[in-house]
Amino acid sequence: MKSDLLKSKVARFLAFFLLLYLAWYLLYTLVLHPWGGLDRLVINNTVDLSEGLLQLLGYETFNDNNPTMRTVGIDGTHGLWIGDPCNGLTLFALFTAFLVTFPGPWRHKAWFIPAGIAIIHAANILRIASLCIIVKNAPEWLDFNHTYTFQILMYVVIFLLWMWWVRRYSGLPVSRKKDTGHAPPQ
């Protein structure tokens, strides 16, 4: 039984996924985060694009994007501070680790991984802009929406990307029949 589990494709996938994610975690914790350059690059881009989206929506904005402040907001508010955990890098790594370890042709992974990261980043920009609007219109709802609503929505985006991959590109057979709840005729 134990050898069957070790030979299982699911067990191999989970083991490889966990090892890859652990490698990312160690690289990020020990090297990338202390260096700070990658976090700053992503945060700068997130702040600039979130501010641009808010301006496109007609808001007067401010941007105090420097190494200590990292704030974007709508005039008349305290704005929104973007911390390292909110920049999306962990989500990029989670998504990438899944795609690298899950079956499918590398020719599709080569474009699907960057496209997925771009979609996750765009969703994060929408999240930041939405939180800035919440700070303007209903600041008492900021903590709830930051902690729950948008966390869930970000993971839903990643889950939908994964499902898109599994159904369209993984090469695994996926049943498309719908269960009608009726027993087959006898």
C-alpha cells in the first residue's frame, strides 16, 4: 500500500509541488526579501498602475511611492499602504509552482505562466484600486474587505486559472458530461 502511494501520480505531484514551493519560500525568505529589489519593483508597478486606474475612473489621486511609504490613494484620504505581503509575489510563486508540477506541454507552460502572472497582477491592481475607493467611501469596511473579500477573490482568480489549465492544456481527460441526477434506463 505504501509503495502504491509513492508511485501515485497525485503523490508525486504533491511532493514535487511542495518541494518547489518550499524552495521558493526559502529563496524569498533568505535572499529576495532581505534584498528588497524584487518587492520594490512589483510594489512600484502596482502603485503606479493602481493610481493610473483610479485616475482613469475620474479620481484625483496621490502617490507617495518611496521606500518607506509605498502609499497610493484618493485625495482626501489617508490612502493605502502596500506592504510586501500584498504585492502578489507569493501568489505568482504559488501559481507557477502548480503549473510547473502539473502535467502539460512546456510549449503551453512557456506562455501560460507569464500570462497567468499578468492576470494575477492585474487582479491585484484592481484589488488595490478597489480598496482605495473603499477607503474614500466606506473606510470602516477596509479591514473586512482587505482581510476577507479580496483575499477570497484573489484565490478564486488563481483557482480559475488552474482550472483553465487543467481543462484546456494539461492533456488529462476531463469529463464534460453533466449529471442529470436521473438513473440510466434499465
